[in-house]
Amino acid sequence: MGNLILPQTEVEYRNALIDAAEIGATKALIELGITKPYLKLSEAKRKYGPAIVVRWEKEGLITFLKDGNRNASVRIDRIQIETIAKACNRATYLTTEERMTLNEQS
């Protein structure tokens, strides 16, 4: 398991809390039956990119669920992939604009 890197600045903490709130909101929508708990593999690939989804699966970060043999559709737990996307797609918890502002201040 990788090392956990904690946010170092107030902005990083704010962005991490926003991500956590978004995941929590998604979970609540799933529990209320408003949002589907799974994404089809094709939906996930469209949303995050085919290479990224396959890489996350190979790295064991997400699990493909198949309901049958051969032509059965593949699905992915929505909370699992959205959580990985938020964690993996950020080198830091700063947006591009925030990183540029910090670089200008340095």
C-alpha cells in the first residue's frame, strides 16, 4: 500500500474536504436510489479515459465486476472509481490556478 501524503496547506485541506464531501454526496445519492451504484466499463472509460481505467484495474485500485460469462457486461463500483480518480489524478491537492499562484509568490 502506498504512503499517505497529508495536505500541507490550508488550500490543500480545503480541496481534500471538498473531495470528501463530493464522495459523501455521491454515496447519499446512491443510498437514496437517485444515482446508480455502478458504472458500466464503457461509461468509466468515457469519463476517465480507457488507458487510465485499465491501468487502475491492473494496479488493483479498482475491481471489475462481471455478472456472467462471455458477453456479460462489466461494471465498476461508482464510489470506488470516483475515490481513486480523486486520489490518483492529483499530484497535490492544489488546482492548476492555485499552483501557478504559489509559483508566482516563490
